[in-house]
Amino acid sequence: MKFKKNKFVQGCILSAGLLSATLTQAATLGTFDGTTVTYGGYVKLDALFSNYDSGLLPNGSLGRDFYVPSATPIGGVEANNTVDMHARQTRINLGTSTNVNDTTLKTFIELDFQATPVGDDRVTNGYAPELRLAFITYGNWMLGQNWSTFQNTAALPDTADFIGNTDGGIFVRQAQIRYTLGNFQFAVENPETTITPYKGGTRIVADQNAVPDFVARYNLTAGDLSLSFAALARQLANNDVVKSIDTVNSYSFSMTGKWTIGKDDIRFGINGGDGLGRYIGLNTANDAVIKENGELEAIGTAGGFISYRHVWNEQWRSNLIYSKQVIDNDIELTGAAATKSTESTRLNLFYSATPKLSFGAEVTYATRKIETGLDGNMTRLQLVAKLDF
């Protein structure tokens, strides 16, 4: 059996017309009974040196392993510093491709360890694997867990952080059925509603929707500019038989793109709508809030990001990224402790020792503000080493 290397375009796989970013390379393992099997992934070490000017993130908080806008502490009595090292972003994927009735049937599965709650830093640093992607493509159809059709993965910035444009960017993976027709894509995706109790309090995750989330998207390429326009329609639902039974419809939009300038590029996006909550900023704001009479009111959210990637030469590249989200809270309903806005600016530099081995350093400055007027800031230096396979 020959071991053949097969490099994907930009480290991505083509899924029913949509580039589903894996940010890895793939190698052909072999062909068995007409099915070609490929694998890929990478090993990555992250070292994070973080300073919080207003409090401390506790041990076990995901915000210490990657930037989570809602986790930036506010109201602490003094500044705190933390050092965290982990290899949790390490990932592996497996794909198959089979010709069935002159149509290609593909599967793709990808795992990492980044966000699982199982494990600790005391002795073994063992973490459970997490399902990132698991889907089937057949002709124009894609079925399974993939990046939301509402998200344009081609616009994700090149960062050391797990996401990079977190504040104002769309970032969701979920089960869905997608159909691609030329430049158009249509999908029904798994619904879920996150809710703020009346006057504030612990988030309610209400898995009681009667209809899925609906997404329509149009992808356009004109020379060196690629654009994606998407619309999202949702039913936000809560069915607490004691306190509240209600649904409300919500609608959101997204416009994202990438403009290539020689070897450099600019990536950007504008996202907004009512009930956008869990789709943007890692669910910094909830989708809706409960009113005094038990009815739901969608929470408005708007965000955006822009990044500039400069390639110095074959080995060196750097990126400058800014991202922000603003939340339209009715503080009579949400309470004054609700997050009003978050933003972050980051600058990085990467060195490719070989085509597959790279090292990098990234500085991030992030701010979270709440409706009372208080804010908190985080400054972080992140060092990374990454080897693709």
C-alpha cells in the first residue's frame, strides 16, 4: 500500500460547496473496497500568560485556555496573573470518499479536546475527546454536525487563539441538513434557546423549540474578493410550566468576506439581529429575556470584526485583528449586571520552520463592560508550537 500525501486547499475540505475549515492537512491512508480513507490533524502546544485587572478566572474556566468574552472578570479587588499551558487544541480527523452511482459519497469526522469539562491539571492532565465535526456529503446534500451555514469559516482570522474574531464573529457547530444549489445554500439546523431570567440571574438553556433554525446563504466571488451573505430565522422558545410558556420569532443577518491583496488579505464581517445570542461571541448575550408577565423578548446584538494578514516571506507572517460586539439590553428586564459590550485587539507573528511546523506569539487586549458602567480588562501573551500531520 502506498502512503500518498494529499494537501487540501487551504487545509480545508470541500463539503457540498462550502469550505468547512479544519485548518489541517490530510494524507491518504489507502483505498479499501472502492473507499478512499484519509486522515489529518495536528499537535499544538499553547502557553498563555494572562493578566486580569479586575479579578481572577478560577481554575477550570475555559476562558483560561482560550479567549471567552463573557469570562473577562469585573469587580475584583485587585489585578491577578495566571500561567496556563495545555495541548488541548490537538485534533485528529478521518475522512472517506466513495463513488456511488457516479456521485461522490463522503464522510468526515473530527475530534479535539479543547472544551471538554473532564480532566484537571493536577497529575495526568487527561481530557476527554470532543466531537467537532461529523457529517456525510452526497451530491448537493450535507447531513450531520458541521459549521453552521450562518458562519463563513473562510473569514476566520489567522490567530494563535482558538477562534480569533470571537467578540463579533459567528461561531457555531451543530447538527443540520444543508442543500447547496450553485452559490446558494439552504439549511435547517438544530434549535436551542438561551434565556435570561426576569431581572437577571443564571442562564436558562431551554431545549423546547418546536421548529428548527432556518438559514439561507449566498456566496459570491468577484476577482480577489469573496463575500458571503446569510440570513437566520429562529423560533425562541421557553416552556417552564411554572413560570413561563412562550415563543417569539427572531431574525438575524451576516455579511462576511475576504479580500486577497497579493500575498496578504483582509478578512471582515458584520453580524446583527434580534435573538442572535448563542450564535455570536460564544453566547455572551442570551437569545431572549423573560418579561414580568412571563413572555419572551428577543435581545438585540450587533458585532463585527476586521483582520489584516501580512506575509513577510515564505517563513514569516503576522496578523492584526479587531473584534467587537454590542448588546441592546433592556435593563428593566435583564438587570444592570448584564454585559453591555466586549471587544478585543490582537497582534501576532508566526514563523514556519518547515511547511508543517510553526511557532507563534500573540498579544491580546480585551475589555468587557456591563450595564452598571463597570468594566474589566485582560492582557494576554500566547505562545504556540504546532505540527500538522
